[in-house]
Amino acid sequence: MSCQGPEVVGRWRDRPIFHETRRRPISAYPDGLFQPPGAVAGFYTNLTGGPFRPRSSRNRQGKLFTSFAPAVSDKAATTMRHRMRHWRLHHRSDLSLDEIAQWARPVLAGWVRYYGQFYPAALRRALRTLDDFLVRWAKRKYLRLRGRHGHAWEWLHRVRARHPALFAHWTIRAAVG
């Protein structure tokens, strides 16, 4: 819609873009942006697995502005955290960190490819749960980290600095968030 002129967009102004079974339709405005009706009151719709919400973005000049961008939905993030919790990584002190990374990499890479293309900061917040479990795993695996939660987090940050591509969610870069 944004590549069409205002006279073409004007015809679509009052028509919903999505099917009536969606939660709320998005209206197209002549400025080429997709803005929800009643955006101030809060707006949520699911498209490609994520809701459109007001989010911070950067324009081409690098200035922050509020846009309505999709990201991972709360339900999808909860499902991801639930699945990571069922892996019970913190009880697998028999595995090395490389074995855990090799085991979790396909799932994490799929999530990063699917949900990370629109608003990566929201996905990074959802996948931080895995880092929590890795800290708990390290506290069980290495005796010097037992009872030292801060030291375990420092250990994980050092590992991440040495091997930034060990886990797929460590490669997510976001300009905002």
C-alpha cells in the first residue's frame, strides 16, 4: 500500500485489510503507514505470529519514533519459555556446554529466523530464559559457582564474549530495545 499514490490508498481507507475473524482490522492511511484505529487506547492483532503494537523504532536518520511493528506475541513467548523449561537443562550437569548448544541450536535457530525478523528485541527478552537456565546449569556443574549467582552470570557473559555464535539467540542484534 505504501508504494501507491494517495488517491489509490484513499479508496481503501475505510476497508479492513484483514479478514473479519481477526481480532481487529488495521486501516491504511494515505501517509503509507499502517496505523490501527484507536491506537492510543492500545492495539493488538496477530499477524505472522506476532501482534502489532506501538514500539520504538529508528528512522533513516537514526531518530527514535513510535511505529506499529509486529513482534513475537506473548502467547508464542510463553510457549517458547515453557518448552525451554521442559528441557530441564539445569539438571543436565552431565552434558558439556557445547553439547547443550548443539542440542538446542536447531530449535533456537528456527525461533530466531521466524520471530526475529521483525522486532528482535522482543525475542531477545523472551529467550533470556535460556540464559537463566544456563546460569543454573553452571552453578550445578562448576563447584566454584555454587551459591554465587552473580559470579555465574559473569561466567556466562565471558563465555558469550568468547563464543558469540554458540547459541542462536546470542547473535540477535537490535537497534532499539
